[in-house]
Amino acid sequence: MTVRVVVLALMASAFTATASVAQRRAAASAPEKFSFNIHLVGYLLRRPIWFLGIASMILGFVLQILALRVGTLSVVQPLIATELVIVFGIIAIHDPRRVHLRDWFSAVGMVVGLGAFLALARPSGGHHHASASMWLFAGLATFGFAGLLTAAAYLPGRGGLAPSGGRKAALLGMAAAAGFGFVAAVIKELSTHLSQGPSGIFLNWSPYVLLLAGAAAFFLASNAFQAGSLASSQPGLTVVDPLVASLLGVILFGERLNHHPLILAGEILALGLLMASVVVLSRSPLVQDEAPPGGLVALSTQDQQMPEDSRFGHMDTGPGDFCFPEDRYADQS
């Protein structure tokens, strides 16, 4: 059963990583005026690469549901957090020479930190359902936290200056991750009704809350991808999601972790290693989409200010949407 949970969770991680890359590619060229605007959705609907991101996200959710049917929330969500390593790998495949030694150390640090935490914490037990009042409290607390992060993302900086793209992407990524953590908890609830057939699923509240919470989290994530590079948004998406989901697993489902003082100290050190590795890896040029001349296309917030046609030509239906093509700016410089 443990092997099955690990395989399903890692497969879900692979699809969510693909979704992040595809959605960033789709949203990067959106005009600044679409920031936190419903028109951003209309813009994304005209980008074929966005649909690849949606399909990957749906497949990731399906695999996540299957993993949660046989595993605890505290195990599944940290495994899905390895998506940042997969994002790193997807980009690195296109140019292995740009993979530096510190990048590999960071990737190994994530795996070791995650494995150590799971081995020490030994999350187990719990029940399948929570009371309506607990769900209401969890939903209000989670999306209240996401709302505060979203508001902070758009607060003016020092001297009344507009917030930077990196700051907006980081805070919106964390807000989206909090929403996705709640979505994971709802998926856990929904997974317990699958054996009851269609009537058991659609007569329950969980699929409808899943749609609403998922749409809100997805909108926040799309704005995070539009605001700045993956280096800004991905660490928050990677770290906050499993932390919120694991916390909700303890609060809502009564999942238990090993709290022996020595074990707890080890868990804290393992999480510290995991988070530090995520931050270091996210600063890699591979994840930042920063390309040297002739390298990968840069998708920074500065690039978003250029007219879309001057940067991408008519790429909406071209193969370059997903394949990280050669630098298209060289001929225009």
C-alpha cells in the first residue's frame, strides 16, 4: 500500500509540475492591465498551451484522489511538493549544460529533507470525515489567510511605489497554495465517497466545494504566473501547499504525527532542509527562465511590457508554446 501511495503521489506531482510550466508559458505574455482581472481568463482561453496546463492539472487531481484513497494527507501532500524538482528537470532536459552542481545538491536536499520528515513523523491514523462546523472553520481560516496574502501582494511599496512583479508573484503563489491545500483536504473527503457510485458523490457537498475552491485557487495561481517568473511563484506554491494540507489533515481528520521531543527536533531540521533546498533550487537560472544569448526564452516581468507580437510573433498555435525555443530576441536587437 505504501509503494502504491508513493507512486500515485509522484505521478500527480509530475502532472502538476507540467501544469505549472504550461500555465506560466501561457500567462507570461499577458498584458499588465489583466493583472487580477477576470479578462486574464479570456486571454488564457486563446492560448493553446493553457489547455495543456488545465489537462495536466486535472490528471494531477485525479491521481491525487487515488493516492488519498489509500494514504494520509500528511504523506501525499509532501510527496506532491517534489513538483519543483520536476519543473527543474523539465527545463534542464532542453539544455543539460546549464545544470550546475548546486542545483543537484538542492534537488538531493529536497528529497532527503522530505524523506527524513516522513520517516520521523510517521503520519498515521485519523478518521474519514469532519463535522460541518470544522469544515466551515477550516474554509474561512484558509481563504481568509489567502485573502490577506492577496491584499499584501498589491499594497504599494516604500514611497508609494507599485509592488514589484516578483513580490506579487511570490505572495499570490502562497495564496494559491493555501487554496490548493484546502482543495487537497476536500479531495480527501470526496475520495471516501467514490465507492458509493455517482449518487454518493453528487449528493454530497464535497464536489461542489471542490469546484469553487479549486476555481479560486486556480485564479490566484494564474495571476501569480502572470505577475512574475517561476522563481518567484513556485517556492510558495511548493512549500505552503503541503504545509496547509498537512495541518488540515491533523485538524480535520485527526491524523497523528510522532511528537517525541527528539523526533520533533529531527522533523524541524528535516523541514528546514527541505525549505532551504526549495529556495536555493528556485533561484537556479533553469527555474527562473533566465536565458543567456541563444538560450531559453526569458519569461520575466520586464518582457511582459513589450508588445506581444514583437516578442512571440504568432505563436499562439505554434510549437514553441511548450518547447522552450531558442532566443527570439536576437534578430530584433
